[in-house]
Amino acid sequence: MRYSVLLGFCLALFLVACGGDGISIEKPCPGSPPPLVLCPGLDQSFGIGGWTVLDSTTGGEPGWVGIDTEIDGSGRIVVAGSSRGNWVRDMRLWRFDDTGALDSTFGVGGSVVHPMPGGVDDYAVAVVIDGSGRILAAGRGRGPGSGYDVVVWRVDSSGALDPSFGAGGVAVYDHNPGMGADDWATALALDAGGNILVAGSTRPTRWDHDTLLLRLDPAGDLDPSFGTGGVIAQDFSGGTNLSDYARDVIVDSSGRILLTGHLTSDLNRTGTDLVVWRFDPSGVLDPSFGNGGLATYDRSMTSLTVNEIGYALALDAIERIIVAGTLSPVPGSGWSTDAALWRFDPSGVLDQSFGAFGVVLQDGAVGKPDSEDAAFSVAVDASGRILAGGQSTFAFCTTDMVVWRFDDRGTLDPTFGCQGVFTHNPEAGHPRSSSASSIEIDRLGRIIAVGAGSSSDFGINLTLWRLLQ
Ligand SMILES: [Ca+2]
Ligand SMILES: [Ca+2]
Ligand SMILES: [Ca+2]
Ligand SMILES: [Ca+2]
């Protein structure tokens, strides 16, 4: 299938961003790409011309990947990701000041790295900051004989590991001890009591993923009052070797826990289906939401399997649920993958007043029709406008970062970027890829996007952008 081949080539950064096994960098495209055309919106007071990049070649360690970002109470920008040294990948945090410069009061020169014992790969992919200013990051690390395990780190505001959390600042969870199975965290949230919700997946067999949700108390221990001993690990796909996977978690004003991700149905050959789960505060699926606690979306037809994936969740002011992700293939977009947004009402019913029957699809953000597009992040600003961050293919094998802005009805906002869409590639002519994996809105309404750009040495560079509202 054409779209799956393109996905393999063009969403290499997406695999890095979203926890894929391999890290592969695409090759430069042949030919002479046209010059970079910038849409308005970059905040010239940030970095150099509105963006900043940590180049792995000048930074000393190749492959700096920033995946998630959070803004602290002082307006500083914290980024979680990983870096590679001596062929091993280690979790890394960075903190930037308001001008986009690394904050030298954090860690060493603005950065904290924590190599797990044993010289194994570990990754941070999510970050939150608690009410005391402590920074929590989650991801995965590989324990001896246990495959990947969920790892949560906590550091104080200076970047030092917090000895009052887990073991020396690190909490590790292996779902099936002795089985050597992979367990991954993809997202983090805090509830009103300061408990830590960790969403992700566990992998009972090589070809299967099951949805995983943990609740840790503020000391980093599993909370026995939640799920089974602090853990919910459940197959929602209804069959063996079918993947279901949580990719984001948020807590609503009633303390209910919402996840998004996907499940796979083999009964109706519908491929992956978008799912939003809602659990009550004790970890029980909420029967008043969707169908038994799950709201799902599938566009498959008799002759066509359509795959939907949710990557990110946000709530608006009246707690409608907005999901960002992908839908593919889209017949109207040349059977390509489109970035997708869905909105559900608070009871889990698709909101027909949003987009077309509850769904917004986006294709061709960089001006190339039938491109491969993805939205990995979503936020709602103080005016109720919806922002999504992601990427779109420019040439056969390169992507540009994209931020879309929509009004409350899911219509592109023409006052933002180029007719509602901002795109950027750090290298003029788009010879290589960039992608936004996370967006946040700061206290002044400015939009922070963090992501990755590949460079001429085939390394990956951490890249930050700031856009004016
Ligand atoms: Ca494991
Ligand atoms: Ca499964
Ligand atoms: Ca489907
Ligand atoms: Ca598309």
C-alpha cells in the first residue's frame, strides 16, 4: 500500500516521537527543492528569529530528541527527551529561559541526564511539573532480563534527582517480572491529590500490546487503592496479538481519568480504531461515558479498512474532549494519512457541531496535496481556539513541523499563520525533516512547540519554536 510505504519513510521522526523500536533517519531527497517560504507567527524575541535548535554536532552528543514540554511557574520551558552517548540512549531533561536560551541554573549547563545502570537505553517521553515545582518525567528503560520497564524520574527545580521519590529519584515498574516483556510509559498526569498517573502499554507477547495505566503516590509507590494494586493492565481489543495502546492521559475537574490511544478490532476488520477511555478516580471504567467507559471512532467501510489513532487529549472550558491524531487512508486526500481532530461531549458522544460530523481532517499543510500528515499534540487557548501540533510531508521523504489553529467549530483560523496553518523547517529548502511533537501555551498566550529536526550529519536536533498568539 502506498500510504504505508510513505509512512515508513516519512514518519521516521514520528517513530522516534512515539516510542517505536527503531530510530531511523531518512535520506535526503534527490532534486532541488524550492526555497523556504515562512508563514507569519514566529516570535522574534525567542531564540534566533523565533526558534532555537540544539545541534547534536556542536552539543557533543548526537541525537538530541525532545518529545514533551511543560512550562513551569516561572515561565521556564522544560523539555523531556533523550540523548545518545557511547551508542546508548539516556533520558535527558533541558530547561530553557524565556528567551529560548538554556537555563544554566538547571542541571549542568541547563540539562540533566540520567543513565540507567548497566549501560542500557532509556528514554523520557513525558513531563509534568507538580505544585512544589518538582519535575516528573516518564518513559522507559531496559532492566536486566525484564525487557523495557516503565520508568518515572523526579528531579527538584535545580535538576537534582529527588531521593524522596522511588529509589533515589527513580521509580521502575515491570509488569510481568521474569517474563522479559516490554512495558512503556507514553504520558503523565497529576491528580488533585498529587498522585501520578502514568499511561502506556505493556506487551504480553511480541505481537501484542495491552493498555497500561498506573497510579503512583507522591512518594513514587504504586497506590493500592487504584485498580489492582495500583495497576490497570487490560486488553481492549478482544483478541490475542491485537494492539491496544494508551498515548495520552488527562484528569478532568471531577478527578476522572481520560486516556486516548487506539484499539484493534479483528471482528470487523476495521484496523485500528480511535478510543477515549474514562475511568473514575478509583480506576473503574465509567459506565456513564461512551459505551461502558469507552468512546470509539471508526470510519471503515465494507471494502476499506480505515485506521484511526489518538495521540493527544485536551479539555475545553466546558470539558468537551478534543483528541488529536491520524486517520488513514483518506480517499479525498489521495489515500494518504491526514491529521485528524475529534471532539466528544462530556458523555463521550461525538460532537456533531465540530468540523464535519465531529471530525476535522487536515491534508497538505505545506502545500503538497495528498501529503502524509499527523497531529501529535493539542491545546486549547484562553479564547477557546484549538491548536494542534504535528508534521506534514513536503517531499517524498521529508516532513515540516506544523501548527494548526482552529476556531471553536473546528474551522481553520485565517488570522493565524498562512490561513490557519504555520509550518517551518529549520533548513531552507526543506532538505530534511522537522516535526512538532508537543505544544504548550504560556501565560502570555504564546505557543511553544518542541520537536526534532534532522540535520546534514543525519543526527537529530532538539528544536523549539515560539509563536505569537
Ligand atoms: Ca518489562
Ligand atoms: Ca492487546
Ligand atoms: Ca478503524
Ligand atoms: Ca494527507
